[in-house]
Amino acid sequence: MTLRREVFLGHVKERGEYGTAEEAERAARVVLALLGAHLVGEVRAQLAARLPEQFALILLNPLQSAEPLPPERFVRATAAWIEGATEQTAAWDVSAVLSTVADAAGDDLLGQILLQLPVGYDLLFGRPQPT
């Protein structure tokens, strides 16, 4: 089921403890653009179908990534794209957005997403996997 934009942003805003919906939207745009660069095929399309249209389009038209970024570099890339962000605040942004994405995806699709990503992304999604 596709989340409405207000509901999606509401979850991101609450989890990120942002003062405004604009801050939550900025984080969501950056994180989803970077995530989209790491996902391919049907998995990316299925995830996009569960996101609000505005964010689905960002996921489907990602930045180009030459190689999958390990989780720590994903956080650093997020910090580089958000004005005034540090690695610590970017980690918070990534967690707020990706935990909301995990809820929208559901367990089965999230499992498929994690198979396309380097080890350690389960923690960024707030869903630690057993080792």
C-alpha cells in the first residue's frame, strides 16, 4: 500500500525530531536519491510503488553511483548533500528516513532490498539482521 506524502513525512519528522516538515522532506529527498543509486530492477520498482509519488520519482531517478557505498560512506555522502550536516546529524537523517522506508516496504521487500546493499545497511534501516 502506498503511503500518503503527509503520513510519510510525518513519520520521518517524528523519528528525526525535525522542527519542520521541510527539514524532514530535505532529508527524505537526499537519502532516497542516494538509496535509489544502489537499488536496481524490480526491487526498486516495488519500493517506489509503496512510497508517495514525489518520493517514488526521486528513488526511480537516482544519482549515479559507480559502486555501492558501504554504510559509513552512505552516511558521509548524505552529510555532503545536506547543507550544514555533520556525519552525526546525517546518520540521524539516514535513520529517520530509512526506518520509515523499512516500514513502508515490509519485511519481505526489505529482505530483497538488503540483498542488493553492502553488509551493514540493516542497521541503517533500523532492522538488525541476525548474523
